Amino acid sequence: MVFLSLMILVVFRMVLDPGAAQPAPNIVAAVLWATFYFAGMVAVGSSFARERDRGTLEGLILAPGGAFAIYVGKLLSAAVISLAVNSLSIVLLGVLFNYDYGPGVGLVWGIMAVGTFGFLSIGTIISAMVRGARAREALVTILLIPLTLFTVVMPSVEATTKILEGNLDLVGQNLFTLIPALIIYVALASLVFDYVMEE
């Protein structure tokens, strides 16, 4: 994931105008979230790969705590890895693009954390649903894009752009989309994850 994020950032650095002093805030936000998104795809796509390949999924299902505990564990493990990689990506973008986030860097990280949890919350469900498929990584990508593009990614990009522009009063509008989406996805998991794991 680290190398993928670095490669994406380097490619964008090569494509964008190298003569510009600093890229525009909307460009920075778009590059950051493209990096977060593809790194998150890797984290979600491999959520149940080890258990499926080693045949240990049945034992995991029989463990105390129930299916929702498996969901929470997978979500948190993917979130820890993704947050670490995404935090590094924020730093790497600042170095490669010579970009100064200013006092809003903490808020940028906060939006990244909320958006990452929102993305992974539905991604973990989908990864469990397609765990037996041959092309599970491709299926995860195909299913995640329509589910997260308008509920997680675009509001996160807009919120990050507004933070970098200094328009903090308008960030709440995007949080009204992000936070309910996260709550809905987790609530959905609590309702359907038992059935997903039984298949």
C-alpha cells in the first residue's frame, strides 16, 4: 500500500505543471483522495483473503462474539493500516508537491479519518460478500465505486478543498453527508453481516 500510494503521488507530480509554485487546493484534495481511494481498495480487497486461502474462516465464524465482532475486527485492522498509509501520503504529498497545508493540516487529517472509516465500513461488507469469488478484487472495486463515490469520496474531496482554501464554515455541509453514511453502513453491517458470513 505504501508503494502504491507513493507511485500515485509521483505520477501526479510528473503530470501536473512542475513550474507552478504550489498546486491549487482542489488539485491537492483530488490527488490526496485518489491516493486514499486506491490504497483503501487494496486494504479492503485483502480483508478475508488469508482466511479464505488457509481455510480458517469457519473457525473464525465459530469464535465467540458473533459475526458482527468479526466485522468490527476487520474494519479496525483495515482502518489502522489505511490511516497509517494515508497519514504518510499526506506528508509525502507535502514534500513532493512542496505544498504547505498551513494550520488546516489537522482538519485535513480528520476528514481523511472520517472518510476512510466510511469507505472501509461498506468495503468490509462487500469484501465478505465476494470472498469466495475468483476475481474478488475486481468485484470489490466494481461494487464499491457506485456505493462510495457520492456518499464518501466526493464529500471528502469537497471538505478537504474547503479546509485548504480556509472556508471552514462550509465544511459542515460535507460532514452532514459523510457522518450519516458512516453510521448507515455500520448499522447495515450489524443487520446483515450474520447472513453474509453464513453464505
